[in-house]
Amino acid sequence: MPSYCPDCGAASPDEARFCMSCGCERQLAPPGHPPTVVVHPPPPPPGHALGPAAPSPPGRFPGRAFRGDRAVAGSGRAGPDSAAPGAGRRRALVWSATLAAAVLVGGGATAGALLLQGSHGKQENTAGQDDSRAAASPEPAPSRPAAAPATSDVTPEVPQTDTPPVSDVPVVPEGYRAVIDPAGFSFAVPGLWSRTGEKNHQTEYAGRTGMAKLLVGVTANVPYTSYENFRSIERTARANQEDYRRIRLARNIFRGRPGAIWEYTYADRDTGGTIHSIDQSYIDAGGTEYAIYTTDHDTQWQQARERFDTALSTWAVPGMD
């Protein structure tokens, strides 16, 4: 194709060394190398002046780019999995605390359960005390059985009705007095006994001396039966108490509701004497578990059993019964 002379502007063949119009020598491109074409970028449209790159949005991580739904090195954007490193740990701690609370309420609120963690048969007056000792004690066993019970421990699942009859108007025997507890229940206790404390969903009534006591546990919205809960706590008792012996553990009916009764003995670690305990539990129509428990030295069991039977025969939950 023709090219043009830079002096006169006349066209001449590409191979001509001299301009065919003015005779000036022309600069020819080296053979095999086409002339270099410089392309200039188009000017920006009016009203859109170029400026520095916009900074990364706040909260993004420089040097990361998306790959699928994860953030990888090379861009200032973060994927859904690139949350702050402490967030996962905080969620785990909250969940662990929730689980710990569920275990305590599920397996520890039944009356007498905490005594089985390591009681030495001594009276503990809890009035006005904080819960620091309770926090240091081992956690109760889970409310649901973790494994199938041994054959020798299986109790026939026949409902029993061996609890003392409860009349519509409880009769308080001589030497006892009726109490209405802030937790919402009422029953009769020995005349000289008083409410000595409340801890871990358990309310205690006792005298001024001795280890004899009545405990009442109240737990709302339980996910287990009274019998299942007793079986679970019994495994803790076997592991923690010296010479634990079951007298009976059976389902029964109390105040027209399914329940269970559990009676047992174990050895006092300090004196070697035998401690005798009994626990009646039931779950009302609203899913709240009530457990009435007493314990004393085995040598004083006749009086202890009388107090227990009186508590059951005068038991009431105003507004629920």
C-alpha cells in the first residue's frame, strides 16, 4: 500500500526510497517489522474524572478474595465463614453453660440428690448461706439413664399404691404443725422444726440439733419420669456412698399422679453408722416434679418414718390439688 512523504505529503509506493514528488529520501521501516501503532485510551466521559481507588468497605479484611463461599488471600472481601475468631468460642461457652445448667436441674433437683454426692450424715444449716459449697460439689448425674440397668437392679414395673392415704382436708397430728412454703406446697412438720434453708431447688425443714430433716425438691418442666430420675441418681449413690444398699425402688401412684418411691441405706464415712433415707417423687399434670425426702440415723428410723408418713398424708399444692 502507498505511504505518504513527511515533507510534501505526496503518496509513494512503500518500497520507494525517495519521494516520487519532491525527491527527498524517506525513512523506510526495517523489513519484516510492521510500524508500531500507539493506541491512546479514550478520554473519560464528561463529569467522571478519574480519582484514587475507593477504600475497602469497613469491616472487610484486606488481602482476601471469594472462592465459592469462603474467603481466600487476594481481595478485600470476606466470605460467610470468615467471622471474627472469638465468635465461635463465645457460642461454645454459652452452649456449655446451658448444658451444665440442664444437667444440674435435670438430675439434681430431686430432694436428697445432692446429699448423695458426698454426705457424711451431718446436719447442715443452710439459712443465710451462699451457694459456694454447692458450686464446689460434683455435678449430679444426668436425669436420663446412660445405660441399661443390670438385671439384678431391675424392679418389676407394677404400679404400687403403698403411700399413706391423703384426705381432702389433711389432718395434722398432735405434735405437728402445718406450714405453707413460699415454693407453693404445704405439709405438716414437727412442731419445733422450722424452714432452715433453700438451695438448688431444695427446701429444708429441720430441728435445731441432729441430722434428721425433711427436704422438698420442686422442678418445673422435667423431661423424665420420677422412676427414671431415681435410677439415674442411684448410679451416683452407688459410686459415691460407702456400703450403699437399696431397700426398694419402684413406680407408684401419689395423689393420683405417676411417681416413684426409693428407700436405701449407706454408711456414714465418719462414724461408720448406717444412714437411712426415703424419697417419694411424683410429676403433676403441668410437668412439675415434687420430691419429698427424709433421712436420719438408722437407729432413729421409726421416728423418721413417722415424720415422712405425716408429711405425705398432709401434702398439698394449693391451687393444683
